[in-house]
Amino acid sequence: MSLNASLGLQLGSLDLDAHIAVADGEVVAVLGPNGAGKTTLLRCLAGLVAVDRGRIELDGDVLDDASSGAFVAAEARHVGVVFQDYLLFAHLSALENVAFGLRARGVGKAEARGRASDWLDRVGLTAHARYRPQALSGGQAQRVALARALVTQPRMLLLDEPLAALDVGTRGDVRRDLRKHLDSFGGATLVVTHDPVDAYALADRVIVLEAGHISQQGTLAEVTAQPRSRYVAELVGVNLIAGTLRAGVLQTDDGAAVVTAGDTPDGAALAVIRPQSISLYRNAPEGSPRNAWQCTVADLDQRSERVRVLLGGPLRLVAEITPAALAAIDVRPGDEVWATVKASEISTSAR
Amino acid sequence: MSAIYPGRSTRRRTRRGRSRPPVAAVLLASVAVLFFALPLLGIVIRAPWRSVWHIVNASEVRQAVWLSLKCSLTATSLSFVFGIPLAWVLARANFPGRGAVRALCTMSMVLPPVVGGVALFFSLGRKGLVGQYLYRWFGFMLPFTTWGVIVAQTFVAMPFLVLTVEAALRQFDPRLDDAARSLGGSPWYVFRRVTLPSIRPALIAGLVLCWARALGEFGATITFAGNYPGTTQTMPVITYLAIDTNPEQALVLSLLLIAISFAVLVGLRDRWLGTGANAGAASFGGAAS
């Protein structure tokens, strides 16, 4: 393992407590809502904040150890960081920005400029070498920030929301190029993002950080198949219902009952319902589907092929139906509606 | 316009949409403008333009100009060396009593300069709190020496640099320092290569304000350093003394000082005559000497 870190830090209302291991050449995405501690986690690894508890080891070297007091300062860590908003130095040209890390480490001016211009070439910005950061587009600034971090041959690379500042049009291209550069980087890489698409495109593995704690980790497919929190469920667009499972029936705190068909043992559990599995009826359905809840239509979100119907009531659900089905039941926000779902369509997992 | 502001407003507004100020305000403001303009005009009109060069070239004036430049530039350098770290500490470090420290270090801006001179005399004078040891141990005496002038000017002028730079450091994104450190820059390297260049406009403005204040310093200088031609007789001091004995010389020296102030004002016009927040750092005033 290249990076092996257990981080404990109390910072304001944030209580960070996470163990992270990243192999050489591996790219790990840190997903999480705002305020979850993603940036703080990166700052700990970069050496800009010391941990209160725990220890950070890179290739066997101790960078930070709360118990022994060992701490390697940021400037001595050789950890490359691409900051949110890129933080290019406005008084320096693109070339001088890239050369900065080499100059700071005592590389001579001519050699630093030569190596910096090689990197500008690699990110396709040779023509922009003399531009000031203000004159660069978002995508170009991101490339300069990446080149600036990589030119010093860091032992580990940390990226904080590297694509968040870009508009949708350029995002795809920049993301593809970023993937290419991450692939050719040999060290451990952590990418902080709040976009599952970025995580999917860039990372081999995903860590979900919520309120300072890791709530889930694995490949993105593993995480989305079994969302363990409301955040992940909303991220991947499924309904996530927390409750207590007893004899196949999940009882929520709000008094709703969800009949399931899985073999999850009794106790605290999560049920996952895909929005496409939910059917909506104007009147109480005949026969006896085992799951039928009377709900209120809270909102309608009409897309081209499908309509997402937000339901309120004892269960807050998102259902996805066809425009034809919507026309048939003819409901508007505020109307009562019955939602049904087959027990076999509901997957469960222990909490 | 009238569609949006019907009725009364139409009458009150000019075509450009700006409201016309009331007549009384315009009259009072005109008096204020005259109040500032007339004294300057008086000097310009009364100045003996034909003999300007002759007067400036007089040895005692040349001496005073040279001394003033030397002292004010040294005071500005001292303010830079000690004031920049002070501004950095005030902007970045979090310690109890920071407000009190800031008030203490910038008090000389509002203190009557003569009081500053008296305070320096009783602390750094030959029998002063610290001065007595300077004299006893090193034989070093500040009052009535050129170094006394420099100390008096630094005492009065440094706060202008400190407050301007502190304000700029507060606006500076400290994450830029983080970025520079993550690239291998030592704290000192980062300060020189990132922090200072990033606040360059404020730094220059602060230095110019500080220098102008040092150049014009009179009250603390004459109290602490006295009035010895060649060693402590600076331009403002000789100007004051010339009013009775040689009014033409006083006029010409005043003209020279006005020209310098005017150059500073023009040089800093973006900060001084600017609008809103940009003008803030330069908009504080100081007590006249």
C-alpha cells in the first residue's frame, strides 16, 4: 500500500474520522455532500493541517503521527495538489506557474522553464505559456494547475473538485484528458468530487464520506448497487428507506410498513426501491398487492421519456412513470395517489 | 424615464437619471471647495516664480531637501522592515489582545505629533526610559541627531503602511499560500514570491503614503530632534522657520512640498479618488504635523 492513513480531526462542527489506503497507481474518488470533510481530508494529507489523532504513512514514511508528534511540513511532503478553483498565481504567467514548484525546490531558472514548457506541451498549452491566469479559460486553468502539480514528480496526487468549476460543454473533454494524465501517473491519487459521473470516469474505487466518516466504499458499481445512505441513494437516483426489519417487513420511524422478499436478518436495515419499480394508481388498487401506500403528489418532474413523480406521505418516494401512464391517472401536485410495488422488486441490506 | 418614474420624479431628475442635489448643499460644498483651494492658490500666486531656482539652490535649502529625502527614505525602509511583519501578524495571527496591539501601533496616526515627540523624548531621550541605557552603554544619543529625525518620522509614518498592507493581507486568499507550500516553497520563499507580489498595489500605495507622511513630518521632529541645519533641519522645519525671516523661501519650499503631495495624489489616484472598497485602504486620515 502506498498511502496508509487514519485521520482523526476535530475542526469546528466537523468530526473527521476516516481510514484510507490507496495503492500506487490507484485512483480513489472521495464522494460526499458539502461539509462532509472532503477538503479537510485532503488538507491533512497535503500537510496543511495536522491530525489530532491517527497517522499518515506514504511509502512507509511517516508524514504525520499524532501520538509521536512527528509531522512533515507541506513543503517537504512532495505531495501534488490541484486545488479547488485551481489557485493559480495571478502575478505569474502560465509557464511561471508551472515552473514555480521547481524554482521553489532550487532548480535553476533555465532548467525549470524547460521542464515547465515540456509539461505545458503535454497538456496542450504551449501556445498559452505567456498568458496570465486571468486570460485562461476554466479548462485551460485546470490543465495548468495539473501540470504545476505534476512537474515536480510528486509521490502522491490530490485533486479537490478538479472539474466543478467547468461548464458542461468543456467538462467532458477536460475529464477525458484528466483521466489520461492520471493513468500515466504512477503514485497514489485521491480525487474529491461530488459528481458520481466524475467518480465513475476517473476513479478505480470510491469512498463515500459523510459527516467526517466513511459511510461506504468499493467500486462505484458496488456502492450504487447497495446504497447505504440517503446521500448515496439520491446520488444514484434510487429510493432508500431506513427502518427496522422484522419477519420480512421493514417498519419505518414514520409508521410505514414495507414488505420485502429478501433474506436479510431482522434488525436495522435499508430497503432500496428503484423509481421504475413503483406503479401509481388514482384509486385504491384492487386485489391485494402487498405494498400499497396512499401518498400525496408533491411534485412532477417531466423529462422527455419519463416523468419523475415526487411523493409525500408516510413514505417519501420518487416514482418514474411514462408520460402515457401519467396521462391515464391524471394527477397534479397535491392530489392523492396510490403507490404500489412488488415485494420482489425491493432489495434490502442490514444497516 | 417618465414611464418608470411618473409625476414628481420626472421633474426632479435630469435626463441622465441622476437626482439633482439641493441648492443649499451645492452652496455649502462650494464654500468647502474654496476653503481648500484658496490657500493653495495663495501660495501659487504669491510665489516668487522668477527666483524659484535661486532660492532652491541656496545651500541651506539644498541641505534641507537632501536631509529630508535621506531621512524620509530611511524611515520608509525601516517601516517596511518592521511594518510588514507587523501587518502580517495583525492580519494572520490569532492572539488575544490583537485589537489592543493594533490600536497601540497605529495610535501615532491620531496622536498630535508634538505629543509623539514628547513621548519619544521621555523614552528614547538621553535621560529617557530606554535612552539612558543607550547613552550609558553605547554612548548613543538619538535626540537632536539625524537618527532622531528618522525615529520621529518612522514613529508617525509607519502606521500608514501597516494599515494599508494589513487590509490587503486580509483580502488575500490564504489558500494561495497553501498552494505555494504544497509546491515545495518554504514559508519565507512563499512570502517573497507569492504573498508580497499578490498585494503589490496595496504595498506600493502604503509605501508612498508612508513616505509622504514621513517627508511632511514636523511636530514630532522639531520636538524630538530639534532644528540643526544639516543634521535635523528638514524641509517642513526650515519652511516653518522661514515664515518670519524669509517669506519667499517659505513660499518656495511650500510650493515644493505641494508639488510632491500633488504627485502622490496623482500617483495614487486609483486608490484615493477611486470609489467604494478600493479607496478604503487609503481613505483614513492622519493628524497634521
